[in-house]
Amino acid sequence: MRDLEHHVRARGPVLPEPRFPAAAAPDQARGGESAERTGDEGGHALRSGRSAADEPPCRAPDPRATPQEVHFRARVLRVVGPGRLHEGELFDLPEGAVIGRDPGVEVRLDHPSVSRRHARITAAPRPSPEPPLRIENLSSSSGLFVDGARLGPGDACALAEGSRLQIGAVLLEVLGPAETEPFCSPIPLDDAPLDGAAAPVFVITRDGDACGVQFAGRYLDLQAAAARAFAALAASPSQVVHVWDIQEAVGTAGVVAPLVTAIRRAVKSLLDDGALDEALLRGLIAQSGSGDRLASLESLDRDALLRRLVLSRRGHGYVLCLPPDAVRIVDAG
């Protein structure tokens, strides 16, 4: 007994092993990753030990990653004979769409040489080495040509970017999908302007029934109704604005086409006077997401370029092909 007492005095008291609940050991539960809470500027932040340098860089998307999302377009190159089509008009070519003159088809070409249901866009088998879209001839009376080769009734062939597609007396060029432009900068939460943000090109001032459109401090020669139509289009740039929405903004149930013509003429006067640089206008249209590339816009004459600026969507409405930061609406009232 004395030996045992002497041993305890030499080592000190023997304490029991501390026991911790499982929730108190986060390092073991997370495989060794440490996490601590630190008080910073009145709040608590979870610090995981991972720096911003460890974040993956912003990368451009791979266009081959999702072939099912490829979305082609067609642009009118030439029209022979009378009709309501204009050079430079752009049409979507979604899978399954029918092309024709009938108002109920997905892609309407309002020209007397085009059959009511002239052709159909179909998808190529996947996986396939061919382009993702094909066109099938549904017409037995009027012609259908792809790159100069005629398709008989019921025949089909592949469509590729750059193909020349002739439907009746309408010649179109097949355009590829619009390219994604990566944006990797944080957007400020307040009203501070973005770094490098350009001043708006067109400023629209609304004050009750009065409305005016300015470019570089110069008012465009527009009547109030045409200016309000411009404002209705500028409220949703690069998007289809339906005819009835423009009529509501104008305050009349009249025809919208003359107002659009007045807008194009007013912008044309800026180009003719040298106040607006044509290269700047082409660049803005190319940045609007309309699918037009700068090289293709350079081949258009001035009138065709203005039709691209205010694009007609037959049976739907009109599109103002400008990027959002190129227009600003100011309500003075």
C-alpha cells in the first residue's frame, strides 16, 4: 500500500480521458478540412482556407458540348419580283419548323413564289457527321434549291452554315448560331456605372404625351407618335415588341409600319449628315445579339442596314437591334 501511495505522489493525480461529442470534431467529419468562424465587420464568415486564386478561371463555352442547342438562322440575300420581303431580314430556323407563305407556319416568307407549306426543317440523326439540321421539300409546284442543287418533292438534304437556300424567288443565306460572349466581371449592386461602360447612343425623353429622341444632343426629326414607337422598341432592345404593344404606347390602333419607316429615315439622316458613323452603327447591331456578324453587315447597303436596325418580324412585331447600354429612357414627368 505504501508503495502504491508513493507511486501516485510521484506521477500526480490520474484524470479521466476527456470525451467530446461527435459534432465537436468537424475536422474529422470533413476529412481533415479545417473551417473556422471569424468575426468580420459585424458579421461571421465561414473561412474554408480556399483563396480566390484557387477558383477556376472564366472560360468560353465549348460549342461542341451541347449540339442539341444549335440554333440556325437565315438571312434574306435577294428577292426577285414583288413581295413584302426585304434584303437583310433575319429568320430563325428551329427544328421542326415549316417554311412557307401561310400565316400559320413557323417561318413565314410572304412572297407569291413561295408555297403555303414549302419546306420543313428537320434534325439530322444523332450522332451524325452531317450538320445538325436538314431541309425537306414539301412543295411540288415551286422550286427549292440548296447551293444551286434542286431538291425534288419529298427530297431532303443537310443545311450548313453558309449554305445558300433558294425557296421560290427568295434567296437566303444560312447563318450559324449566335456566339456566346463570356462576361466574367462582377456587377456592382449599387447604381455605380460599370468600368468601361459607354454612354448611351440614343436618349429618349418622355414627358406626358411629349416624347423626343436624341443622338449626341441632337433631336431626331420624328413626330410624337414615331418617337413613342421608338421608346416602345427601346424599352426592350434586341427583343420582339409586338405590334399591339407599340400601338398601346403610341395610343392608337393605326398601322405601325409607317412609324417604323419614319424611325429608319430619321436615323438615315444622321448617317447622311455624318453625325452617326456607319461603322459604329454596324458594330452596335453586331453586339445586339441579333446573330449578325460584323463581316456580313459590312456587305449591306445603307437601306438594308437600317432595316436590320429596326427588324421586322412578320406576324409578330419589330426588334430594335441595339445592345441595352446603347439606349436610355428618361421619364421627365
